[in-house]
Amino acid sequence: MQRYKKEWVVSLGLLVAAAVAGLIWGVYPAAPSPASKPIVPGDVAWMLTATALVLLMTPGLSFFYGGMVQRKNVISTMLQSFIAMGVVSLLWVIVGFSLSFGESLGGFVGSPATFFMFRGVGGATHADLAPTIPLALFALFQLKFAIITPALITGSFAERVRFMSYLIFIVLFTIFIYCPVAHWTWHPNGFLRQWGVLDFAGGTVVHMTAGFAALAGAVYLGPRKEHSPGSTHVPANIPFVLLGTGMLWFGWFGFNAGSALAANETAVLAFMTTNTASASAMLGWVLFDAVRGRRPSALGASVGAVVGLVAITPAAGFVSVGQSIAFGLIASVVSNLAVHRKSRTKLDDTLDVFPCHGVGGIVGMILTGVFADKVGLIHGGSALFIRHLLAILLVGAYSLLGSWLIYALTNAIITIRVRPEQEQAGLDLAQHAESYVA
């Protein structure tokens, strides 16, 4: 620990500097915002609820991932999700929200000065971003998406990454990957939004960025010392996985239905399609396993349910509840095949983040281009479908290459991987001096 004491001192210094900057910056008046409209109380009540639901997904993810790793890495894996709630929350207030939703700089990123330190983010509505709820509530809702995205990536490099290097990675990924893609897709002047690309709740912004960053991490870091093609390990706690799945499914109603940003019929539609797609994917995964000679498993049912949630995310408010059945079934079969194909390679994506979130997000975006109400391919228009294919290529390439550079930069600042003897002992003891006892 003494060897790295300077790093922790620097980190504490940065936190103190942020606190001081917040005190100073708060003295200055906020810039005027676009003309606001009256608040709609029903929308506020729903969005407060949805925001809380989305936050619950990150602890749910920690149980989901923590139950799947080896016993000696349960705590470290769970903490990687939990700590994102702290790191990204502060980063979002300082500059993340501004980079994502600030005044657009050419449709590529928001101006860091627009909402720096949440200046101007208060109880009034915002004509462009939050017409019926306080801008502060919109910012908090979007924060929860930013929190879970780097947490999703952790499943790909689980069991071999140092805690401090992970903290640096979270900051760099959020600033240079998540925030720009959120701006492209969800800001009114973002270039993908201007193209007409539809991403209701994060198929590109959350799942594709996380999935491709996970792929880059698995390739850059290389396999665990104990990993070989076809090898498996005994999950530490399958009930943890089931608990995490339930929390994710529950929280996803806020994730998708909340993305309507109002208590209206679109939120109800997104709620229905979310539940139906997850149910379809869970059954599809289990039955597809059984048809191929594998035993139906709790782990398979859990992974299948999450894949269905991933796939319907970009389309939740744009397709019918009947079509959402196809979303879940198609995504579960494609991701199932991707998982088992990956298991025969040297790629060590520990918890199959890319086959589930990356591939699931791609499938969801493609199917959105096919089925989206009034503008999809089946309605006679090819424009949206083609633009979705281009968006997949752009977001995939940017996230993959950008994340690769971030891993390299992080490794230049501080070695990413733990030492072989620490990996052997387990990260719970080596990184945190704690151990999991069932």
C-alpha cells in the first residue's frame, strides 16, 4: 500500500480541489436559460420515481456480476459497480452534464462552460431539454445512465484490474466516450439526433459504448492467468445473480419508461415493451439452450432476461408490445450464439459483456430501424434503417478505438493489471483486505 500512497494523496487532493471550485463557482450567477414553461407535477412525480429506479440498477448490477465471478473476487467486483455511483456523480456535476447536454459545439460535444458545476441547473424547466420538469431533475435522471455505463464494462475485465487504475478509467471513459456519444444521440443538436437516429433509452449511448469498451478492454488486458479457451469457473453465488437480475429488471422500468420524460402514454408503452421483451428473451435463452442439449439454468435465465432488456432499450417507445416479443427472442438467440462462440476463443471477456450488451445493443438498434413506428423499414422507408447502420458503425468504432486509447493512457499513468500473485490470491484480499464468506 505504501508503494502507491502518493496516488491516493493526489486523488484526495483532486477531490478537495473540486470542493473548493464548487464553493467559489457557486458565488457567480448562472447564465440565463431558454424561456421555461410551467412545471407539470405529475411528470415530476414520475421522473423522481424513475430516477430512483435507474439508480437501483447499479447495485443490482453489482449483485449480478458479483455472483458470477470466483469467490475470491466477489467484493472487488461488486465495489467496482458501487464506486461508480460516487465517481460519476461528482464528475457529472463538475463537467459531465455540460459535455453531454450543454450548448452544442458542432453537434459533437457540449460546451464545458454551459452547466459547469451545475450552474444554472435548478428548479426551472428548460425549453429544449426538460419542458415539463425541473432541469435539475432531468440532469439527475441522465446521471444514472452515466453511472451504470462504466459499471457495465467492469464485467469484461473482472478479476484482474487494479482499483486505482479503474478509477482513472471511469473518469476518462465518461469524459471522452460516454459524454460525446450522449450528446450526439440525445442533445437536440447532436449530429446523430439531427440525422433522425432513434435511441429511446440508450442502445447506443449505454450498451454499445459499454460493449465495445468491454471488447477493447478484454483484448488490451489479455486473459486471466487461469483462463484458457473453453475453460469455466464455478460462480460464487447464483442467488446473487438472480437477485441482481430482479433488481435490474425492476430498475429498467425507470430506465426505459422514464425516458419518455413524462407521465404519459409513451411511458406506458415503454413499460409494456420492456417487460415483454425481457420475458421473451429469458424464455428464448432457456429454451434455446435446451434445444441444443444444455440444461436449463438459473444463470442462463438471468442472462437471457438482461439481454432482452438491452435489446428493447433503443426501441421501447417506438414499437408495439407484440413486436417487443420478437426483439427479445431474436436478441436472446443471437447473444446466446455469440457467448458460446466467444467461449471457444482466447478472448477473455470475463462475464460476456460484449456478447450480451454490445451485440444486444446492435441487435436492438437494427431492429429499431426495421420496426420503428411510421419510419422503420417495414413501413416502406429505408432512410432510418440505413442511418441506424451508419450509427452502429460510428459509435462502435469510436467506442472501440477510443476505449483502447484510454486503456493505454491509463496504463501509462498507472499499471492497470494486478501482479500475478495478487491475481492468484484474489482481488478481494489483494486490493481491499476483505474477503467474502457465504
